[in-house]
Amino acid sequence: MIARGFPGLSRKKPGPRIALSPSSWGVSDVPEWGHQLDPERVLSEAAAVGEGAIETGPPGFLPDRSDQAKPAQAILHHHDIGGPELAHLDGQASWLAALGAETLVLSAMPPRSAGAAHGIVLSSMGWAHLLHLIGSVQHVCSRHKLRLAVQPRYGSMIQGPSDIERLLVGTEAGLCLDTGQLVLVGADPVEVLELAAGRIQHVHLNDIDAGLALQVREYGLDYGDAVSQHLFKALGTGDANVDRVVEGLRRTAYRGWYTLDQDTRLPSAEDRPLGAISRSLQHLRTLLG
């Protein structure tokens, strides 16, 4: 979810809606991910580059103003979902709607027994079950007048072009288009944009080194190690065709958020991610100008 109203962050400005993500500052709830910056520094630097919105990040990262606050990005655990998890999602959707959110972003994760395996192939029965679960979440979102955006990403059950097409045909859910993650799973973001025309509900923009992405996808390079080797690059300097994606989104009159979301690992508190964030932000503003 996009957060506004914290100290230092300005009100939303006219024109395309741009948000930042704490992940670009190395913030993560993954164990041993790297040095974790405090929220005050992230908010201060986000305000310094002139944007008025930031994603909420991992649970508990931003100061909560509600005792019922839940994580902003929902996780659907394939095969594990039941009444309690749907009730949790319903509570999360209710909280987001009360705060004025428009979209719930959903990641469909594999069975816990699969660990972090990549490239899991579902049977026809498995796909029917997964699409039914997504339909259940779609129903929850509809009750709270939220749009649902499923995010294809590395390590999830929905990754490459054929998975995305099956999702679009089998459900009414929208899509969270994440440029770098699509390259990471072997998809072309421009082709996915064309495939999902009219169904894009949220956008994560990041650029990526296709060579390192191939090593992660095909040769088992650890994702975190790849991030430390600068898997993600400043917008316009990698292989995700970000310029063409933004052009295509503008051509289709996309009106949702553009979130700058580039996973980063910080070895120490001395690291300064703000320079890379500023360069990417300036490139995005030029594309949207």
C-alpha cells in the first residue's frame, strides 16, 4: 500500500503518481538481508528527493497509526489457505480500504514444502485450485471496493508469460507489472504489458542486469547474492526496457501508481543508496514529463 501523511512527506502532486519503496533503501524482513536503516532516515531521504508517497514496506517498518494495521502486500500460500487466512486477508482489505487504498497487491507463493524452488510446474488440478483461491481473494477485494493486482515474481507460482496468460484468462484479477521481476523470470515486460492490456492495476519499476538474472534463473545463483552484485540497476541503464514500458503505459492511459522498487542490500550504515534512487527517480520523471 502507498503511505502518505508521515512527517516530511508532502501531499500528492498533480500528474502521474510516483511512489518510492523502502526496499530501494535496503529495507527487508528477509533474515540476514543486510544493514537495516531506521524509518526516520528513509522518510527523511524520501522527502529530500521530493516525492510525497512511499510504500509501507515490511510489517512494522513505518509507524502505525492503527492497532489493526496489517502488512500491505498480501501473501497467498498455495494449498495452505483456509478460513483463517481468508479472514486475515479480509481484515487487511478492510484496513486498506479505510485508509483510502485503491489496490491490494497479491503474491501467490508455492507450498511451504517447496522452499525457494524456482520453476514449479502446476498440474491442471493445481492450476484450478490456484485460480479458485485467487478468485476468493478477488471476492474479498470487491467487498471492500479494492482492485486486486497479482504480482508475477521470482519464486512465486505465477512467473513467466504462459502463467500470466493463464491467470488473465482464468480470473478477473488485475496485474502488478514489475519490470525487473519479469526479466528475472524470463519474460519480456513489453510483451506482458501488451498481453495484459487494460488489466494493469499497479506498477513496480526497476531495471536489471539480464546476465545476472539468467544466472539466478538458470544456474542457481542465490537471489540475495545477485542483489549484492548489483542485479538491479538505475532506471534506464539495464535490460528491462523501462522506457518502452512507461511509453506503453502512457499510451494505454494507465492512471495507477508508478513505484520505484529496486531491491538493495546494504553492507553497513555507511552505504548511501540515495544517489542511485535519485538517478532513477530523475529518469522516471523525464519519461513521465
